[in-house]
Amino acid sequence: KAGYSGMNLQIAATLDGVLVAVGEVPIHGARHDAHAYAASGLAERLRDLPSVADLGYIGVEGINTVPHKRSPGIDLDPSQVEFNTALGRIRAAVEHAIAHLKTWRMLSEEGGRYRYPISKYESTVAAIVGLYFFAAYE
């Protein structure tokens, strides 16, 4: 996931960190990741593919692998810690894919903020994502 201007974009990347899909519908940033995953359209697009996500996606249909969550007062056992570490490396690749998308100044938290009418946000993001994939795979 990546949040921009109070909005949440759901993003899918390969294990190598190559951006492969962006949810078609940006979701208000205050919504839970589980809702955003389904509402963005990404869940449907990834339906038949194995997926890895962070703790915000525990119990979400279509997400196959999430980290082990530590219970209050109970530490994870060494194998769970090792699993979470390995999963963190995979997730780091996704963060790199998000960073590549954020090279578009309008989407970066530091470089700019979306200042146009919110009704045009979805089409603007779609245009940026289209240009990103055009530039990346031409």
C-alpha cells in the first residue's frame, strides 16, 4: 500500500520489487487496509496469485502470507522471528517498488501534494500509473 494526500493506493510488486499492478480505485486513507485491498480492485486482479502483506492484512481473504503477530506478554518463538525477518526482506522489495512510483513528484509525500479537485484524483492517479508503466516497459 502507499498513501498519498490522505488517499491509499494498493500496490502489487514481484518479489524482486518490480511494480506490476496498482489498484484501480484510490481509497480514503482513513479506511482499514483490508477494506482498501478489496475496494481498490486489486484483490480481484490478484485473486489467483499467492500474495504476501503486512500485519494490516491479517485475515484478509486472498492474502496468503502475513507476519506472525506477537501477543501481549508473549514473545514470538525463534522460528517465527526468523520467518518474520525473511518476510520483511520480501516486503522491503515492495517498498522499493512504491519508491519508484513516488518518483512522480505529485505522488511523493515530500515533493508535492495533490491540490486538484478530489473528484479528479482517481483519473490523475490512473494517468500517472499509465505513464509510469509506459516509461518503465517501453
